[in-house]
Amino acid sequence: MSYLDYTVERVPTGWRKVLHLNFPLIFLVTAVSCIGFLMLYSVSGGDIDQWAGPQMERFVAGMVIMIALAFVPIWFWRSISVFAYAACLLLLVLVELMGHVGMGAQRWLVLGPIRIQPSELTKIAFVMTLAAYYDWLPVEKVSRPLWVLIPVLLILTPTALVLMQPDLGTSVMLIAGGGIVMFAAGVSLWYFGAVIAIVVGLVTAVMESRGTDWQLLHDYQFRRIDTFLDPGSDPLGAGYNIMQAQIALGSGGWSGRGFMQGTQSRLNFLPEKHTDFIFTSLAEEFGFIGAMSLLALYVLILGFCLHSALTNRDRFASLMTIGIAGTFFLYFAINMATVMGMLPAKGSPLPLVSYGGTSLMILLMGFGIVQSAHVHRPR
């Protein structure tokens, strides 16, 4: 028995859980969030009360929630997963019926002083449900067609409701997040190959239909595709945002212009500089080195989550951790790819860095559930 094991055995039960927390994960999450505070302070022109201050308050509250959730036994998350999934579906339906409209989309529910985005909650709830499903399902049935259809329906139901808002970015994240859990559960690769083939076929059919009698998209939708492929074709219209983002990315060079010296954000050329495009502000001020440093911190967070999942002998806890880690990966991968012009411009916050209450709190709750799986894993 090691000294740590001996020490843990002598500690009261409540404090024993504290010693089993994943402290590197807590440190990394805090470090990335501090980078977010600095960038929000910078893009506001040195006004801490505009964005940085409120974000700090939310982070402190979120960290308290994260630590509290870490002490919740893992069986609790397994038992409530289906109810959480059903509650999120109900909230998504309520969004469609009485949701608040903002920036051309109906995505929020306003409940008194609280404003929530149910699609963010759904990202965690349906991962828990899929993990519980595969924990219940015998391994030999994982790839049988009937048992594959059930998780597909669990994924497509909230995806359809989110598409109605409309929110294509979140819909893609739901499908991809569900696919990650199914892959980790051991679903045959033939199913994923079939899905990829169908997607490639649909994209090909859409592009080939242009200018024909059976054209599958409207002309304005094809113009959006043209703008994505060549933003310079409409520099003052649909291509403006991505072109300004690319200018900010390029002007940072290797080491950047310096803290609070970014011209694109300070002169308000950069759109949504405190939310979707905050990564370009960071790259302009701290350059390639700063951008890669943030990416390295993200990869470390992902690595600690995956290590916890792969060393966890509880199937539900392992799959749930992989699903939440996969969702976190999709957050920063989609945001970075979007601002670099590799994906069509869709609203997607940079996790733990962009200004926003719902996404920050949901992420910290997700990491709290990851901590719960880590603390209560079989030893």
C-alpha cells in the first residue's frame, strides 16, 4: 500500500473525495478561463465591468457548482439520465412555442431573471443518456441494427428540434457528439462508413443540382456556399466577417501586437469580438505563439479527460466522460475552424474564453460530472 493510499484510508469519507479530485483538470480549466478574462478585458478597451467582471462572477459560481457535482455519486447521474433527456426535449419544445428571438433565431427561454439556452443543456443530457443506454445494453448487441436504431433516434430527436430554431451549428455538434459515444461504445465502423457515404452523396447531389430543374437549394443558399469558398467575392457583405477575422489572424504574426494593442478589435472591425471571434483577437495580440498555447491547454484538458475515461472500469462513467470530452473538443475545434475560414460562419463560442453565461456554466457542469466519474471510479 502506497503512502497516498494509506493516507486516503485514514481520511474521513467526505475529505477522501477531495483527495481524489482531478486537480490537473481543475488547474487547466482555471488557466484557460483566466485567458478569457484577459481577452474580455482587452477587447472592451480596459473596461472590466463590461464583460470581464460578469464573466469572472459566473466562473466563480460555476467552479463552486463543478466541485459540488464532483461529490455526487456516479449512480445518481446514471439514474437521472433519461429524465434529464426528457426534460431537455420539453424545454426545446417550449423554445419553439414561446422562446425568445435574438439575432434571427429562436433559441432562448426567459424564465423571470434567468435566460437559458436549452440546446446547451441538451449536449450534456443526451450524452448521459447514450452512456446509460450502452451501459445497460449487452456488448454483443451493440452493433445489431435494431439496437443501433435506438441511439440514432435518441440523437435525431433533439437535433430536429434544434434545427427548427434554426441552429445548424448545435445540430452538427449533437450528431457528432452522439457519434463519438457510439464509436466509443464499439458500434461497427461499417455504420459510420455508411453515414459518411450518404453525406458525400448528398453534398454531391446538391452541388450537381445547381442550375437544373431539380435544384435542391435556393439561389441565395448557393451564394452562401460561394462566399464560404471565396470570401473575397463579397467582401462587404457575407464575406466581411471572415475576411476581418483572417486579417486579425494574419496581422498577429509570430508574437502578436501586444496586450490591448489589437487594431481589428479596438477599432471594431472585428465582428462579435467578445464571443464567436475572440480567438482572432487573441491571435492578433499574442500571435501564433499565443494561439498555439491556448490550443495546447485545450489538448491537455482533453487528454486528462480521456485518460480518466480510459482508466475507469465503470462503463457508464467511461462513456459519459468520453462524450463530454468529445463535446468539449467540438466546441473549440468548430470555433477555431470557423474563424479561420475552414467552416461556414456559424455562431459557436470558444469554450471558457468567449463571453456568455449559459455555455460557461454548462461546460463547468459537464466538467463537474467528469470529476464525479473520476472521484467515484472503482479502485
